Amino acid sequence: MKISLELPFGIWIMKGFYDTVPWEIEMAGIQDGASRFQVWIQLVLPNVKPAIMALGIFSFLAGWSEFILPLVLAPDNKVQVLSVYLAALIADDNNFDMALFKSVGVFYVVPVIILFVFFQNKLMNIYSGGNKG
């Protein structure tokens, strides 16, 4: 079910990036004697690498922030994802532990911050493409 929402988004992002790669780069590679696979690996793929990085990050964040699917599919499970566990902590009125709530919140946010710190250069470079001339 989740893939039916994520797959069109990924195709749409990748199509936009493949459209920015000039056809002249591919034709120049073929005229220089490279096969179609070599042209794709050596010329096209470096131009769409930021899109692959962005799509990977978006996919991770979509899975990381998922709440409804784990709540519905495993409501009484002993092992829960952090978003469902955090919601259960908020809903528990009898013994609200603020320290536990804060620590779960930190563990929920830290992977996203680490991802941003490591990949911010790639994310800021998503509009670079091949130039003619």
C-alpha cells in the first residue's frame, strides 16, 4: 500500500532529473565509441546522482515518519516503531514520565539530523545538471 504512494513520487522526481540531462551528452558519448550502458554509467548517472541521493533521503524519511501503518498493523505488539511509542507515551495519562518522553523524542530526531548533516551538500546541489557548450 505504501509503495503505491511512494513509487509515483520517485518516478516523477527521477523523470525531472533525467529530463535535465542534455541529449547531446549522450550522442557525444555514442559518437566517441561508448556503448549505451557505458554512456549511461559514465555520462548520465553522474548527472542524476543528486536525484538518487534526494530520492533515497525522501524514501527514508517517509518510512521513518510512518505512523498509521504500524499503528494499524501491529497495535498490541511488544516491539513498536518510535512514532507509535511516542504517541502511546503521550496518551498515557496515569504515569507521564517527561524524561522518557524527551529521550524518545531525541532518538526520533537524531537520525534525521545526522542524515541532513552528512548529505546537505548533495541536497543543495540537486539542481546542477550537464551544460551544453
